[in-house]
Amino acid sequence: MRASHRRVFSSAVTGSCFFVIFALALGAGCKRGKSSAGGGESADPSQVVAKVDDAVITVADVQERINKQSPFVRARYTTPEKKKEFLDSLVRFKVLANEAGRRGYDKDPEVIRVMEQQMISKFLQKDFESKLKVEDVPDADVEKYYKEHPAEFNQKDEVRVSEILVKDQGKANKVMAEIKALPKAAAMGTADKAFRDLVSKYSEDEESKPRGGDLSFFDKDSTKLPKPIVEAAFKLAEVGDATAVKTDKGFFAVIRLAQKRPGFNRPLAEVKRQIQQRLFRDLRSKSMDNFVADLKKKSNITINDDNLAKVVIDTGASVPGGAPSPGMSMGAPGSMPGMPPGMGAPGGPMGAPGGPGMMPPAGTPVPRPVPQGKQ
């Protein structure tokens, strides 16, 4: 089998059932580390340790693949026996890849597509992603964003209350008496439900009544609510406390404190990095768009809209074979901009977690968003 065919299948086989055969032998892929202890004598990395047909496995091949594992996994392969075991997994992989190539799987469209995905992944990492840095976001842009979005970084203390609005003071006094009989914080859930029941029973405000009387959060300067209600709400000390107040329109509002939310003041120096990360995502996306647009200009592209209209879309819940969409994704979790969904960074050999063509491990860190003002 030609060497190019073996390379094609070696990249693509990571998504196949062969992954199960090798996952246990290889462990999880991670960043490359230094040589493990007990490595034996220093040797020429190009020296051959195994040969499978016309393909060779060198000292460097084995060393590189072992050292891409986690320190815990690397420690397992310090003895000659374990090194031989690891080498055997590489040999088995080559044997299977060669046989698959002999049977024509290197020409399978799905295999070719996965190979192209890996090629794009390496290309973007080395020739695009590596040239962009968060620090490339100008300080002037960070300051501009900070000034234009003050609510994200500075907020006053807020409270949330629920109300029962009635027309006469006698009814308000009756409602207050029933509220005072409600349980306090130890049974707050029960008290909340009991208050909502009182809202349904007594409130004459058709706007807030369907919401259980909820008036949402507001600060001392809020103009969304009558001033007497705002002032009375901020005088309530503890969640569950209630009071009755006459509004400027002659109604009586019985309000109960539901939540208190302290304000915050985040200076630019504290949130600079977070703003940079947000703006960097936009910068990277725009850079990718421009990069691809330039490549399109250099390419001979023909689109047949009539034939495109003939494409039949299966709107069923499942996709045959579970294959990922071949479409390009600009921001899929764990993907590089412009990469098809599900493409992780090249990592461990033979489809180990984190290796070529595999989704990144769950919990892969992503840049934290800039804190929002309200939660």
C-alpha cells in the first residue's frame, strides 16, 4: 500500500471502532512532557525499533507517543516490558491500518473527510491560531467597551419584593395580619407559597397578580415603581419581612422582601483580562472570516443553485451513522474557528482521548465571560 494511503487511514481511523482496541493501552492524551525516568541509554531518535511491511516505527515515534500521555500514564512505561507492550499497540495499529488500506478503505469518502479535517486542524493551529493572541486586543478597545457597558461592571444594591395591591386600608391591615402569621426563614419555601396564595386571594393588581405579585429586582433610584414602594422596600431588613404602604395613587401596597442583591463596582484593571477575552473572540472570528474570504478569492469556485435546491433534508431525530455535520463551525465548543464540529487538537496516538479527530474531554476550560450585571 502506498505511504500516502497509510497516512490517510491513520488519521481517519481515530473515529472508527478500532479506538476501543487501543484506548486502554494508550490512556488519555495530554501535553507532551519530558522523558520519563528509567528511559535507558540515550539513542539516535531515528533508529528503527520495529518495521511493519515498508513502514518503520522509530525510537522517536515511540518516545513521542508515550510522552504525550499524562505523567501518571507515562510512569507505567519505564520498564522494558511495558515499553514492549506499548510498541505492540503501535504495531497492531499499523497492521490494521495497512490491511484497511489494502481493502480500499483509504478511498472511503468518510475517511478522506476526516483526514482533511485533521489537515485543516494542524494548518489552522500552526499558521493561523498561533499568530493570534489575547494581548493583541488594543487597550483602547478595552477601555471603550468598559465605558460603553457600565451596567456590566457597576451596579447598585438591589432588592426584589412581591406585592399585594388593594384599594382600602382595612383590607391591607387584614392582609398584613395574615402575613405576620406566615413562617419565617426556617420554612421560607412554605412562606413563599403561602404569600402567593394571598396574592391570588386579595391582590387587585391584574398586572402583578399572575406573577404571584413579583416586582422583580430594582435599586433605590428605580422609576419603574411608585417611589413610596421603592423607599419602603429598602427599609425591609430581612427576607420575609413585610410592610404596608400607601402609594401615590391612593392604593395600598402590602410588600414582602423576597431577595436582596448587593451591588458591585469592578474597576477596569480588575476586568481588563475578561474584556480582552471577549473582544478576542470577536477579533479571532473576524480574522477567520477575512482569512477564508481571501482564500476563496484565490480559488476557482462554482456554485449551482439549481442543483443545491434538489438536496433533500432528512428532518428525523437521528443522523444515519451518527456522523458529524460536514459544515463549518465558527465557534463550536472545543473546536477551532472555521473547523468542522467535533474536531479536537491533535494529541495522543491512535484515537486516544484528546487525539486526532476526537472531541475534547468534558470540562475543557473555555474563556470566562465578562460578568453580567443581573443574574
